[in-house]
Amino acid sequence: MDRNRWLVLPLILALAVGLGYAVLSLPERTDGLQKMVADKMEVSGVSNPVTAVLLNFRGYDTLLEMVVLLLALLGVWSLGGAALHREAAPGPVLDTLARLLVPVLILVAAYLLWVGAHAPGGAFQAGSVLGAAGVLLLLVGWRLRPGLTAWPLRLILVAGPGAFVIMAIFTLLIERQLLEYPPAQAGALILLLETAATLSIGVTLAALFLGERPQDKGSK
Amino acid sequence: MSAAFLYALVGMGLFSLGVYALIVHAHLLRKILAINVMGSGIFLVLVALARRTGEAQPDAVPHAMVITGIVVAISATALALTLMLKLAAETGCAELPDEKRE
Amino acid sequence: MGAEVSDIPWGLVLILLPLMGGMACFLWPRVTTMLGLVTVFGVALSVAGLGWQILENGVYRHAVGGWGAPLGIDLYADGLSLLMLTATALVGLGVSVYSAAYFRREDATRFWPLWLFLLAGLNALFLSADIFNLYVTLELMGLAAVALAALTGGKDALGGAMRYLLAALLGSLAYLLGVALLYHGFGTVDITLLGQRVESGPVLWAALGLMGAGLLLKTAVFPLHFWLPPAHASAPAPVSALLSALVVKASFYILLRLWLSIFGPLVGEEGVDTLLGLLGATAVLWGSVQALRQTRLKLLIAYSTVAQIGYLFLAFPLAAAAGVTAWHAVIYLAFSHALAKAAMFLVAGNLLRFGGHDRIADLDRVVQRLPLTTGAFALAGVSIMGLPPSGGFIGKWLLLEMALAQGRWDLVVVMILGGLLAAGYIFKVLGRAFTQAEVTHKSRAVPACMEWAALLLAIGAVLLGFLAVPVLSVVGIGDPFGVSGVRP
């Protein structure tokens, strides 16, 4: 392995120098698409440019990316998850922390989701905070009730990508382009999509952390 | 040279560092971390150079690309970690099986 | 009614339908096989619908969100996209019918949603005109492919899938950094606009290096093919067929698109095309020799993929003088290889099911016991070797003719040697199919639809040899090869 290292090092240095040179040859000042985004902000339905790009101008990317997240979970479940970690009894510190933090995290997630329309925040930030709450719960040994692990859980997992696909079909049915919202309703529709996405992202992240597919013990 | 370029250079450095670590380390966890370092480098390049508008408002499009990229990176990392654990459980070692027999 | 059918945006159905199918399979695992088959048939019909629209109205363009590039994302389909979508639909149909019998209950619930998401990723990729959107589709396709490759479990499959995942991620991250550079250099991620705006310079060269290397790695071009044989050989047979026939072609398609509209016109004459040709030539020889040395059928077929991908790159050095014909040859090779290679992996699956192993030496007179399967292998072999009349023959003949006309004797020798070696490894398998093995094994029945799926795909690869004129005229819609065909 050591011989390998000395062979690779000069190549990597050359790569870094080349990439650095390319960066430095970029123009000092450029607007990119900033002007164009600013021009269309009024009809985008939100006032935070990043949210406007994510859910409106390039909403199609976001649709596909929600599918990628669901796909990762499908892949993990298909591998049978990784049930290596033992369930350690949570200490009193972790227990209290979870009790205090989980409600706060859920509130923070809701706030981030709401504020995303006009300030930094949005579905992904909110979803990750929700996911963190889920991880805390899993760490203290909380599990879904067996009755909920079959289709209720699956329904929440597909809610995000599903909402996007339904929205895509809806926009086509009202004779618009794919994911082209009517400007008057854009804000409300985006909030709807983001709410579904937040739920799905949060639950998917927690499920990815758990690894193995929760078994539906109720049916056995 | 403005701060934007400095951060972008750091991003390129992180990317190169990630490629190096990916090649030289045998342990899969290090390889997966290396991939994540590469990704972070790219995100830094994307976000840093978006500041070149010369106004208070940076270009929002690369920011949105980074959020998309992060979600993809999380998904890929989750799948990679599970594969690694499965492979380790199967072979007793979290490294790629040797190719010398080929 | 006719007017309404022609108004349906078939291109969008191609993306949304498999996404819905995948989610439905996830929600209702009990009926997963039926949902999967219905979805794949629907996708095949939609490709026909889109093809009809393109023949009637010319290229298809859809501004997602109504914004239009550069602010929004454009979907775009010309003759080249249509051909790739058709190949995907045909291979998808064959593999799906096969899989309906191949996977048992528990495995089916894992296979179908992953395959439908892979199909959505492939369709979205072939329809995208936006290099960042292409990155997302690449990842969608890549993660689905890795999860599918690991489906059998066990040391070999997990190791192969892990190596595959790392290579795929390295490739797509290099591609993404190239996207970042192009966006920050030229202010757009739309392929057409980039083609108008790019100028030669360090940014363009760095982007070419990054995206080129990333996509070459994903396409498994020699010497970046190391991940392909273990991943393709240890996956379940229908998955190997999808990976070899479609997934490697998808990254090649992006490379071809970028070359034609962004990089080729600017850097084509600076030796990059020679380098690509050199890699292709080495791949042809190396892959064929390795295939000849294998003792297991699936590894042999996987190495044959490495060799056949090499042929696709032989066209790059010839394109400068030959223009459109070189790309026609590439498209024909890609299409016929997709059908033939899918057929071969399905054959390997049948033999595995039949005898419980895929050791070439112990094939034991399968020609009498599985005549359809052996016939499928022979027909697919005809196309892989490039014998007339087959799709592979048309592609290789076009390449050979151009190399002769341009006096590229080195490439001529490579192609002839590659053909001879291919004949060697195909006949090595066929020969064993006629002989009696020393040890006889117990055998298991193979469902008829698994045999027919392989045979029909192989027949398709041969039939392509008769369809050159109509197929190439469809590919020309929208003039996808125009930009690099005309050099100042």
C-alpha cells in the first residue's frame, strides 16, 4: 500500500494544481442566473430565492431527488438492513435529553418548514431536523407500534415523492407544463409539497438510521 | 483574489484530498468518508463561486444544486454503509475482497 | 379520439409512469409482479407514442415548469434519444417477462420497485437536456443499479456491488465537479446553451477532464473497467442483462451528447479523439482476450461487454473525417449490443437454472436439452461477432469501411482481431453445448417464457441487420450529429 501512496501523490497534486488553475481562470464577477431568478421571484409563489429554485424553477430536480432518497431506503431494506448494533439500555441522561429535545426538534422542524418560504429554511432543513428527532427516539429504544409498520409507515415514506408526482400530473391535467403552478396558487402548492417532503425526509432518514426493515409483527 | 476564490480553491483541495484518500485507503469506512469529503469540496466550490454577483444577494441556483447534491450524497452514503456492514458480516473484514486471483 | 391520443405528452409519461409503478410496488408488495409488468408494457407503449409524435412533428421539447432554459430545465428528445429509449423499452420488456418467472415471491418484492426506479432513471436520463439534471438521473440510475447488483447477497455479490458503488460515486462526483465548473464559467447548465457559449480555455479543459474521466469510469472503458466483471457476473441474470445492456450505455450516451454539442467542436482536433480511440482499441483486445480465458459463462459475457464497449470508442478518431457515418456506426453497435448482450445474460440465467452452475466446461449437451436457449446464444453471438446479417455486422462494417477509407490500418487490425477473438469465445461456449460433460448433473426445468425472452431479444439483434435504412433515418431526426459533423 505504501508504494501505491507515493505513486498516487504526485498525480493528486497535479490534479489539485490543475483544478486550482481552472478556478482562478474563472471571471471575477458574474451574475450567473441571479438576475433571472430575481426577475421571476414575484411569480414564483415564495420570496426565498433558494426555495423558489428548488421547488419551482428546478422543481423537477427535486422530484427526482426525493425518489433517490426513497430508493436508498429500498436498497437498504433490500439488503436486509444492518442489524449489527446491539440495543444498549439508554442511560438516564440520554432518556431525559430525548424527552426534552424531541418536542423542541419537532417544533423547530415545523418552524423551518414555514419560514422557508421567505428566509433560509425549507423542506430539507426541516426534514433533517425531524430525522434527528427520529434518531434520538430510536436511540432510546422507541419503536413504531407493530400495527403501524406496514402500510402506514410506507405511506409516509412515499408521501414526498408521491406528492410531487401527483402535482406533476395535476399540472399536466390543467393544461400546463410539467410542475408549472398557476402563479396565484403557487405559494400554497409549494407549501403542500414541502410539508409532504418534510415528513418523508424525516421518516426516511430515521428509517435509514435504523437500517433493517421494521417487521410487521402484528400480522404474524 | 476575493474570498470567493479562496473558498473555491479550498473546495478543490478537499476534492483532491478525497480522491487521494479513496485510492490509498483500504478500509471501506475510510473510502466512504473520502467520497463524502470529495462531495463537500464540490459543494464548497458551488456555493463559494455563487458569491461573485457583487451584490448582497448571491446566485441562488448553485445553492439549490447543493441541497439536491446533499440529499443524493446522504442516500448514497446510507446505501454504502449498509453494503459495508453486510460485507463485513459476510467476510469478517470491512475491505474489498482481493482481486489478485483474477 | 385520435387527436386526444396524439396530445398526450408521451415523453413525460415515460418518466412519471415507472415512478408511479415503483411506488405502487412499494406500497402493495403482494401484487408487485403484476404492477411491474403492467408498468413496463405501458412504458413500451409510451415509447411508441413518443416515436410517433417525433416522426410527425420533429424533435420533442418540453420546458418543465414553463420557465425554459436557462432558468428552468428542458426535456428534449431527438432521433438519438428516441433510439436509446427504444432500446431501453425492448430490453426492459424482455427482461421483465423473464423476471416474472425468474424471481420468487420474496425476491420479486425486492426486485420490481428497484427495477422500475432504474427504468425511470434511464428514461429521464435519455430525455434530459440539462447537465445538472443529468447528474441527478445518473445517481438515480446508479443507486438502483447497485442495489439490484447486490440482490443475491453473499460474498461475491456484496463485494461486486460495493466496488461498483464506489466506482459509480467517484464517477458521478467527478462529473458533478465538471458541471459546477461549466455553470460558474458559462452561466448555464442547458446543453444547447452551453454549446453556444463555451470557449476553449482552462475551465473547458478541466470540465472535459473531470466529466470525461467520470463518464469513462461509469462506462467501464479500459483501464477503468475493473469494477464491471465482478458486479455484472455476480448479479442475478436479469439484473446482469440490464446492467450490461442499458446502464453502461446511459453514461456513454451522456458522454456522446456532451462530445457532440459541447466539447467535440472545440477540442476534437487536439488529440482527445485519438486518446479515446486508443482506449477503445485496448479495450477491444484486452476484453476479448480476458473473455476467452474465463471458465465461467457469466464472467465470459461480462468481459465481452468490456470488449464491445471498446468498439464504441473506435469511432471517435474516425469521426473527424467521416462525420455522421461514424456516429451511425456507434449507435448501431450500441443498440445491437444492448439486445444481444441482454439475450446472452438471460441465456446464462437459463443455464444456471437448468444445471445449477455456469461452468463452461460442464455445459453437457444443452443444445439438445435447451434448444431455444442455445439458439438464442448462437444468434446473439452472431451479432456480437459482427457476422452478417445482424445489427452488430452493420455497425462493425461501417467502422471497418471508414477505417479502410482513412488508411487507419491500426484500427482495421484491431477490429479484425477483435472479431476473431469474439468468434473464439462464442464458439468455445457453443462447442461445449454440443459435447458431453465428464460429470453429469441433475437438471431443473426452465420456464418457457425465460427461454423465449432470451430468444426474442437475440432475434431482435439479428433483425436489426435488415433495418439499417429506416433506423438510421429515424436517428437523424433533429440532426443530433450535425454539430461535430461540420468542422470549420
